[in-house]
Amino acid sequence: MTERIMSHPILGDLPHKEKVSFTFDDQLYEAYKGESLAAALLAQGVRTLRVHEETGHPRGIYCNIGHCFECRVNINGLDGERACITPVAEGMVVKSGKVLPTTVRDWRKHHGK
């Protein structure tokens, strides 16, 4: 695991925690059990959690408290899960969000909405 503060000058050493494995876009990662998925990916250098559904622009962690929905990913088959408030667990399968095959505007136009 990379980019982690293991010893802080004021807070001291990070307590030992159990490590778990999970996948993100078919790549295997390690994390500390119970930490947020967003924190685990950030520690591994992953900055893009999904792309904008219409434009394809990269999206990642923004508010990190569950309000903005920028960190939405697919977790174990469930779309729209927020990585910043979801604890990582052993065997979790995570997929990033991709560009939609049809833009929302085009879909609405075609479906009269």
C-alpha cells in the first residue's frame, strides 16, 4: 500500500488493522478493513473513480462526506454507491462508472420527456 501516513508527529502511530483485498476495474488492491473505499483507492494512487456519464470527463473524490455524489461506483453489482462513505470489505468487487451509450438529453428527446 502506498501514500499512507503510518506515523504522525502528534497523533502517533496508526493502530494495526487487518488488511483486506478488493478489486477495482479488475485490478487487485489491498486496504485496511473498515476504511472507506475512497480512502483505500486514494492511498493506492487511484484518482479517477468514474467518468461523467455524458462528457467522459474524469470524476473522483470531491466532498468526501457523501453529499456530492462525484465518487459513485458500482459495488458488487449495485450502481451509484458512494465510495467515500462505503467501508471496504474483503472480496468487494468495484467497477468505475462509464460513459452512457446515449446522452440523457438524447434519451429524453427520443422518449418524449
